[in-house]
Amino acid sequence: MCGIAGVFGSPHAPEYVFFMIYSLQHRGQESVGISSSDGEEIYTVKKPGRVLEAIKKEDILKLRGNTAIAHVRYSTAGGSGALNAQPIVRETHLGKLAVVHNGNLVNFLTLRKELEQKGIKFQYNSDTELFLALVEEGKTFIPPGVELHPRDKEILPHVFYALKRAKGAYSLLFLFKDKLIAVRDPLGFRPLVIGRKERALLFASESCAFDILEAELWRELQPGEVLVVDEAGIRSYRAFPPERKAQCIFEFVYFARPDSYIFGDWVYDVRKEMGRQLAREDDIDADVVIPVPDSGIVPALGYAEEKKLPFEYGLIRNHYVGRSFIEPTPELRNLRVLMKLSPNRAVLKGKRVVVIDDSLVRGTTSKRIIGMLRRAGAREVHLRIASPPVVGPCYYGIDTPTKEELIANRMPLEDIARFISADSLKYLSLEGLRKSVKNAGDFCDACFSLNYPLEVEDLKLTGADKI
């Protein structure tokens, strides 16, 4: 999972994307990068770490022009660290080109092997570089029924070819020296929204990135849409019309900020309804409802309202510590839990407590949290999860790569409750989750249902074939 941002048509474009990507810091903490263009040259700064610590004033001063793209990363394909930080920049026959990507390709290894056999070199091991390598291959494609604007006839057929060959989840921003191209994959796995600030056009993974600039949310980029913006204006191509949508429902469960608008709805409203649905399915008696902050707060509000129970902060979060789920190793994830949460004894002592969390993936975080609550004096601890059991790995951009990591695949419900030391454990049903969103058929919920909308070609490779 990553966060991307872009601005076209502002003399403050590098500064704007800096603040936008800071607003998307929750989507990735391993690295940050910005590329800008002044119409002649593309300038890039990439560093490991978080936005405010990594990017300095002198870095922003190196970035010139009225167009910029930016990225925060946590790794899904390719290793972590600075090597695969984005934007990825490459010299092609079309000139220098930069790209940022949120998502994961399911045929990356297959295509990379094919291109390497043709003599095309790769500098990185992330799947994002594949888009630039496919452009470099020099082949073209124009989707049936698409009529190109004269200004797009040189570049877009190469971009269309790359999009045709790449399969999987991708929201993309391409930066050419004189234009910006925004793309969303045909199934619409990952969000990408468009905003306006005065005469500038803005792009971001979530609408919360516009709020920091006091910009206006305009609309979402549609699945399969390719949008070009340059000095001649805005041109939209419905190049790859979808047969269906497969928007990631886990964006609503965990990843997106609660104040964001994505997939045609407000995250806050959906999460609160998840909590209400969970309460309707639950018959536990308790004294107080507490959330696991921050992603458990909104569903806990809905649960408490539906149950007519008091909502309290039984866990206090240290906000100077990042999100434990997206730390790259189990050891770091465990350490982060102890650093970021403290029990509030004033709320917990002697109480029957319902704890609301967004999801239960590995179980180690929940085990530590419940231990904290008991040591703080909670009489009973009942864990309630505002999503169904995670039973399948995600191949489309979330870091759950193997079934062995998923506790719901290894243990029945009663054993999970014993492992995490809870008095009881209950998940929101899959039906309840689907009731919480508009048009449930437009979502991918494969991590809960094992109903994968797109075949993963790279799973066919033998170990010797893989990088």
C-alpha cells in the first residue's frame, strides 16, 4: 500500500505535493519522493523515512516547475528501504519519464523476465519500473474506439501498450516534461481522486490530501480511465472500460483515513456502519466500549451507539509512533505496539470491556493489547473485530503475502480467543461487511471471501523462475 499525489498548473507544485503526501503518510512510512518538471527537465528527490524528517527545505528548493508528483511507500513488491523509493525515473525514447504507483501487479515477474530476455535492463526490483520498461520497449496500442487528441498521438499509444500488458492493481501518475497522466486500473482496486485549487489540478490517493491545501474535491478517476493534463487542457480517455469493479474493501476497513472520500463514499460513514452492524450481530453484556486507536475508533462509536453503551478511551495512543501493521518485520511491529499504546486505568478497573478493533490479521498485536487491559484491572475483555476473519493473502497491494501469517487460517475461533487471552471473540460477518458499503458487488473482498477477481500469473512460476 502506498500513497501518491500530483499537481499540475501551480508555481507551488513541489510545495503542494509535499504537504499532500504528508497528509497521506499513513499509507507508507518507508520512503518518500518527489519529482517535478519545469517543462524542460525533471528533478527528483527521494529519501528513506517519513516526509517531515526526510525532506528538507533545501530539497524542495531543488525542485522546479509547475508540475510535480510524489509518493510515500510501504513495500509489497520489491524490497523495502531506499532502493525502491519512488518516483522511479527513466530515460526512454520519449524522453525522461517519472512514475508513482499505488498497487501491485500480478504478472510482474512474468513480464520482467520477458523484457530482460529482449535486452531491457532494470535498475530496481519493484513492479513500478515495469511500466517504464514497457514504454521503453517501443510498442504501441490504441484501444478500439479511442480517438486521440493530436497532442497525445506521440506518447499515449506507448502508455496504452504498457497498461494493456500490465495486470493487477495500479493507480498511477506519469510525469513527462510537459504533461501529467493519471491512470486507474480497469477494476479500480486502488482509489485515486481529483481536486482543484484555483487553476491547478490535483491528484491523490485520498481526498484528505486536498484538505491541507484548502482545495476542492472534484471527482474520482474512474476505473480504466486515463486522464491527460497539459497546457492545452484536460483530456479523458475511457481506454479500458471495466466489465466489473473490484475496489478494495480493506481501504474502508483500515487503510484510508476516516476523513477521506474514496470509492463514492466517506470512510467515516462506512466504518461507523461496520460498528453498528457488528453490534446488531452481538449479544454480549458489557459495561463499556473502548476502541483500539486509531482505526478502531469510528467502528467503536457505531457499536456503542447501537448497543447504547458508554464509549470511552481505554487505550491512549502515543501519536509519535507509526502504524504497526505496515512495519516491515514482525519484530518491529511488536515493538511498535508497546511503544504506541498505554492502558487507561481510570476507565478499565473492574469493568467488563468490549474492545473494538478494525481487523485481526496475525493476532500478536491483539494478544499484547488484551494483556495490557488485564494488567490495568479490566474484569472481562471481549474482543470484537469490525471486519470478517482474514483468510486469504492479498495479491493487489496489501502486505499479507502468505496464508501462514493469517491466524484465521491456523486456528478456529475458540483457539484464537484463547491465544489472545480474550474472554470472547467475535468478528463482523461477511454479509454485515457487505451491508456496510454501497454497491457491495463493486468491491474486492478476497481477503475475507477467497473470491479473487484477477488471476495471479506469477504464482505459476517455479522457484527457479522467480527473482
